[in-house]
Amino acid sequence: MPACQTRPVSDRESPAICAAKGCRAAAIWAVVWNNPKLHAPDREKVWVACDEHKQPLADHLAVRSFLKRVEPLRAAD
């Protein structure tokens, strides 16, 4: 399961790092999910992923029926 990440406080945004355990690659995918037992239907949680870990993270969530969608990660505005 991915490790939790906190965002650094700085003037410049740091690139998103893949949420897969031990991976330090730049994230380019948003794996959007929701645990219906814990979250309201409109609440969305996001794991960010690199190309290599996009599918394994999505599969992990899909098996549990948590996966909502996978989409390209948008840059912060």
C-alpha cells in the first residue's frame, strides 16, 4: 500500500512523487478512489503514480471495489 505523503511548504511546488512504496519517480497519473464504507460518495481520494506503478495501484484498489478512475495528473495552477 502506498505511503502517506505530506506537501512541503515552499514558494515553489515540488514535483509529485509516485505513491508506490519505495518509488521516487515523478508521478504523472492520478489514481482516484473512494472507500464507500468510510467516505461519502462524492469524496475522492487520490494516489499519484508513475507509469510503472499506475496499473498495480489501480489493480489494488479495483480488487476492493474502491477504484473510481485513472487520469493524467494535472499540474497545480
